[in-house]
Amino acid sequence: MTQRARPPLDPDVTAPPPGRRLHHVDNLRVMLTVLVVLHHVAVTYGNIPIWFYTEPAQDPSGGLLDLFVIINQTYFMGMFFLLAGYFVPGAADRRGPRGLVRERLVRLGVPLLLFVLLVRPLLTVNAYTAAAGAAAAEGSELPYWLFYLISFDPGPMWFVEVLLVFSLAYVVIRGLRERRARRAGLVIAPPAPPADSAPPRWLWPVLGFVLGLALVTFAWRYLAPAPYWPFVGLPSPGYLPQYLALFMVGVLAYRGDWLTRLPGAAGWFGAALAAAGLLALPVVMVVAGGAAPTPGTWQALAQIVVETCFAMGMVLMLLVFFRRFLDRQNRFGRFLSENAFAVYFLHPLVLVGLGLALSGWEAAAIAKFAVMGALAVPACWLLAAAVRAVPGAKRIL
């Protein structure tokens, strides 16, 4: 990730110094992508059947995989949105609003379309065979096109779908602000850089953000309690306020250069906040009776506050940790970061293929998770590199 800023059109905002390669952001994206792959391996062998191929756990270790999935879900996709939002203003500065729209349609819209038209049919062959067999047993016929439509969702590309919507909304809002500024006779001038490199005020804003996000999430889950949105394919609509809020934080962070100015103390505070949230989570679950609390109840609010503390603590801790210790990159690191998005796009093919290949092996869920994970991560990067070697593929992947 490189920050290269042309003068923004908004005179009230500032831009970070141009030309720096944020290696820690590249490395953080790689780590999050690995986590996505392992997350879906855990779904394959756990008890949360939201994937293209699953083998429900037959032993208690499946519960550990479910816990891994639940903990990941609280923060890792939100962090993807934060990092994505951070680079949207700079892209708009360089390309202009129309250029940004074209670039996002190519880099996000085309992969989304390719996934639903080419990749998803390959991933659903096994499920269709079972569904067609069940329909035939009942004396009916299930053509593939009908199965495809009634079972449609974009799989993990829901993230790209939502990010595309957020990016287009940013263009619209920015355009409206600029039009209002011109009507008011304001001069659109290059902004001044940040006044200094001193750490920004962060403690009270972070605490206020955590509380505000928890309250908004509480209200949202009461008004929209569905755990899954069909067709749109959003597997975690309860976290939509977090996704939007962190995308907006990323947009604001770009102008203030927060990713490089955030002090080390914020990382330690984030670690403490995450630890407190993680330790409090089982207490809240016991108080709530061990089941998902009813939306709108105080138990639900307590759980949301705890998970929000954990999530925002993890975000702070990882941002500072990677900047402090992993802000460098060698040739192998560049290979990983350059192919990370292609891995996100292609990893379902690898996981479903490995799942079918290992389907005859009887073992504990945690053991199959470990073996598939060890095989899947390098296989995903090798496949991604091979696909990106196809002429024109790097333009969209």
C-alpha cells in the first residue's frame, strides 16, 4: 500500500505525505487474508454450516473451531473495511470521482461478477448433486439454473459487494460536499499537510467510539435481527454498523495520517481492552444462559459492549504492533501482499477441493482443521500467483 496524494478537492481536510509505502498495512492485509482462509477451514469442520462444503463435527473439538470462528467474526472483517477505507480518499484525489468509480467497478465489480458466474458454479457442483438426488427421490426434477437461483449468494465476495457500495456512496457524498462548497463560493485549494507528527488525541475518542458503536449495534440488531441476508449473501448483518463505522474511520484516518501517528500507548491500551473483552465474554455468556441473548435485552447489550471492546482493542493493537514490528518487507513478503486479494477471490476453490479430497479421512475436527489449514494456505497463494500470471489478470486481481 502506497500513499500518493494529489491535492484533494476538499479544502477542509489534510493529506498525509506522499510516496510512502505502508509495509505494515500490506503485512496486516496478508495476516487477515490468512485468517480468512483458516476461518473458512474452521467453518468446514465446525458446527456453523455456512460454507460451500462442510463436514459437521462429530466430536467436542468442533466447539473449539466454532469459538475460533466467533472470535474472528467480531473484528477481522471490520478491520478489512478500515484498511480499505483508508485508501479511498487518496484514490479519489488521484483519479477524480469518475475515475474512482471506473477503478472500483474494474477492481471490485468485475471480480464479483466473475465469482458468481464462473467460480460459484464450480463450488456448488457437490451441493447440486445432492439436491438433485433428493428431488429425484421425491419424483421431481431440479434443473441447475433453478438450484443456482434459489441458493444464490456471493459467498465470501459479500465483502467486495459491500465495499463497492461503500465506495460509491463515498463518491456521491464527496461530490455533494464539493458542489455545495462551489455554490458557496469557496476556493478549492490544496490542503495543508498535518501541522505536526505528534500523536493525535486518541483515548477519549476511542472510548466514545466504542460506546457509540455498541449502542448503534444494539439498536441495529433489535431492528434487524436476521442472522443472515439471503441473496445479498451477508453472513453477518449484525456487524454492518461496525463495517460502515470502520470504513468511515479509515477515510478520516487517511487525512490525519493516523496509521503512522497513532502512539505506541494506543497499542498497549488496545491489547488491554481486547484482553478485558475476551475475559468478560464467557461471563456474559453464562449470565445470558449460554445462548444468544434476545435482541433488545440487557443481556444483548452486555454481549455487544463486550464484543465491541474486544474488537476495537484488537484493531488498535494490530495497527500499532504491525507498524512497530512488521513495517518492512522482503521479496517473499511482496509476493504474499501482491497476491492477497487473488487469494481471497480463489480460496473457496482450494478449500472445497481439499475438503472433498480429505472427506474419506476419519479424524477429529481439530485434526482435520490443522491438516487442511497447513495445506490450504500455501496452495491458495500458489493458485493465486498462477492465475495472476494470465495476461490481464493483474488488472482485476
